[in-house]
Amino acid sequence: MQLGLVFALAWAVLALVAGIALVTRRRWLAETITAERRSRPGRAAARAPSRALFVVIGLLFIVMGLFIIGWWVATSL
């Protein structure tokens, strides 16, 4: 197996894991970021990041991972 292919497959797995984590933990992430921003003295009115933002980014990571795996399968046939 070529080194570049191993790197691509490792990146695909990391992208899938990160994407799934972003989609499933979006509420916790938004609440944690909001609490961190509000804990600073000058930022009491800081806005929370949208949960939809985490879903969109997570889905992009999932699609990227699936694309890399699909590309690998297509090239190995």
C-alpha cells in the first residue's frame, strides 16, 4: 500500500469521527463555548454559536470522509 493512500485513509477515518462528534455533540459544544465566552468580564453579552453551524461542519466532514473512502474503493477496483 502506498504511503499517500495510507495517509488519505487515515484522514478519511479522522474526518468521519470528527464529523460524527460534531453532529452528535453540537448542543454540548454550543453550551460550552457560550459559557466560556460569558465567563470573561467584558463579554457577558457574547452570542452563542449556532447549533446548525456544528451540524453543517460535521456533515461536511462526514461527506469528505465518505468521498475519500469511495475514491479509494473506486481506484482499487
